[in-house]
Amino acid sequence: ILELKEAVTQELNELVQGHEMILHTAKELPAGLHLYDHLAGDDTSSIINQGVSNDAHLFVWDGVQVGGDVLTTTGIEYEPILLHFNYPSSDGMAEISSGFTKLQTLLDLKKFIGKFLNCPAGNVIISQVKRSTRSGDACIVTLPISKDNYTISQLKLENRDQFTAEQNVKKGYKSFAHSVVDKQNKLITFLVENRCTPSTSNEYPLHPVEVAKTEQLSQVKLHILTQLNLTNIEGGGRLRIDDDLNGLGPPLYGNQSVMDAGIDPGCRVVLEPGYSPSSNQISLQCSVLSDKCQNTPTHEVIVNRNSTVQECCSIMVATIGLQSQEWHLRKTNWCGELGEILDDETITVENLKLKSGDYLIVESGLLPPKGFVKLSVYLHIMDSQKDSKGTVPNLIDRFSGGLKGLLGLVDDVTGDKEGEEQDTMETGPQIPLHDQDPVCYYPPVPGSFFYWRS
């Protein structure tokens, strides 16, 4: 501790010289900075034994007052929590937030809020606003007078809990608490990030917007444009949800309600130039994967739900600006890893059960012809088959011949097939061949095998 004090003195210099120096561990809480353990006792004791850990915050003061105010509420037992109160005012409703220690009682809260209601604490009714875990709707729980002497800790209140406060209500009158809950259940407030106005720092202003939960997003967008005084936006503008965990979501549909779109209270919604997809369209993400295209950016396309895979691929190829060579599409999993190849180019986007925002890969190369199937065949090479150089001569011919015999075919696997089409085993086995470089063989000869090595 002595070495720590010397280091602090050297760092702060004249700010602490001539003053008694007291050190406390501190933590930034929602209600503000709070002081915990006093680093006292034997100056030769180790700071780790005093609860000082890596990246700990230390508060240096004289141990009596801060900014002229005497400070006595230190330690974990006085740890404050932040509470929010709504109460009636001449303008309809006012809001105030304040920190309270866990040792303060419900009566202390009533005394605090009574000053804003201009009434004694005994006439104050405090109700907690809670959310139903099943429906998500707000409901009220009135804190009874019998619990006036309960501490905040005993009441199990937590940071950012919401409350209403009002005077005793006469029978037959609707309480202020019920009015607040009714409004919360009908309305929702979220933040709109305006990206229609250019920004040099990629930081855009946030604007709170309050709308009905059942209102369609097309009307919400017009309300936002009017509130922000925006006109002549390219495509009329569109909305997206921007989530810290999942990132920027796909464009939202104009015929969706706020609730159906998944917009929650306090959610961040981006307003940007562009067209909103119609109900028969879907927004997809795509990027290209080929030997010549590395680390390509992600593009977004809007396609009709009845578009085929082939049509969707053509739109993506044109959007990315690829040259006229053969391309096909591939699905990805939830973390963007390569998934199955979309080898049926006639199936529609809707039948594939793709969702708005799904990510596809545009991959170079021809697809196997329609009617071919893909098999995985593994060839084990024995040492007796290798020559003096450790390689297997005519490996492909020998493998093809063996596979031909296994399948009961008498033709050369790489030659034309005589006879009826149904006699041809049209397969596309994927053959991992050891000690061979990856080679792709296509297009296949009609009536023959079509295979590639990986």
C-alpha cells in the first residue's frame, strides 16, 4: 500500500501534496461512481490482499468530503441502484431518475417523490411497472403501505426499474399508473439513425420516435421523414433494425406492423436511401467465391419470391459485376460457412424457404447436368499398387475401370455409351483421391460418368 501511495503521489504531484490522502476502490454503476473498500491498515500489506485487482479503479480523496459534500455512504452495503419515476405534471407527465442506496426504504422513496408531487409522503402511491414474461405487455404492481419500512434490498428492486408515483386516487377515477401502462401497451419508443444525410465520420444522429405498435412501417417511415424534415430521398427510403449482436438487418417490409417487424422499445432503427421490398420480394446477401476473386465485399439484391435459382444467380452475377463465365449458388449456415450447392436451378426462392437477409455464395464453375447425382467415393491405395517412385500409374483409368465393374457397366467410363439411356448409370461421384492434385472434369460426355476430385 505504501508503494501504491507513493506512485499516486508522484502521478498527481501538487494535487495531493499537503493533504491527507485516502484511497478507495471504486466502480462505475448505472447510478454513478460508488466507493467500496478503503485501502487502510498496515502500509506494508500487499494491495492484492486489499481486493485491488487488474484494471481496478481507485478514488483518491481526503476521506471526509467530495466537492464540499460530506460523504459517508461508502462500502457495498450502501451500493446505489438507479430507479426511474413517472409522475403527473402540468404538462401531462414528467420523468425523473435518481440513485438510492439499498438500505433506503420505500418511505424514503415516497419522501423523495413527494417533493415533486407537492404532497406529504403519506399521500404518495408508488407502483412498479413490470413486463409480462408471456405477452410482453406492461402491468402495474402497487407497493402497499405495509411495506413502507422495507428496504430497497428487501423489495428486490433492481437498476433501471420503472415506477409511477401519484397522490391517493378517489374511487371511480382512473389512476395515473393505469394511464401510463395503457400508453406503454399501445405505443413504443425507439431510436432512428438517419443515414439519409451524409456524414464524414460514419456517425449519424439518433432521434427518438414514438408510434403505435400496430402501425404499418410505411406510415411510420412517412412520420419519420416528416419529423426529420427529409424530402426527395432516393427510393423513398427504407428501414432496417441495427442490432449490436446481429448487426444491420435486412430492409423491413412496408406492410409489416412495428410489432411484427420485431422492433422493441429502445431499439435502433436505421433510415437509409433505397426501396423497401414489396410483400412478394425478398432481400438476399451475396458475395463471390473463386480463385480470382478473394475477400470480395458483400452485396445485397432484392428478388421476387417466385424467381428461380438460375434467375437469382443471374441477378447476383450482374449486381457483383462478374464476367460471363459459369456460376452457381451455394447456401451458407448461420455463421457464413459454406453449405449445400443449389444444384436445382429451376426451384424457386420461395420453395427453398429462404428468408429475408439470408446469405448466398456465388461460386465459379459448372453444375452437374440435370439428372446426375453426386456420390462420395473413397479409394484406399495399398502399398503394393505403388511403383518405385511411390505413385500409382494410370490411377484414374484403374479406378474408373473398377467402379465400372462394380456398377455392372461394360463400357469405357470416359467413352460414349451405346444403347438405351436407362442403361447408363448417370452419376457424379466426388472422389477424394490421395496423392493426386485436385482436378475438375466437365462437361461430361453424354451417357458417361461425370465426376471430380477434391
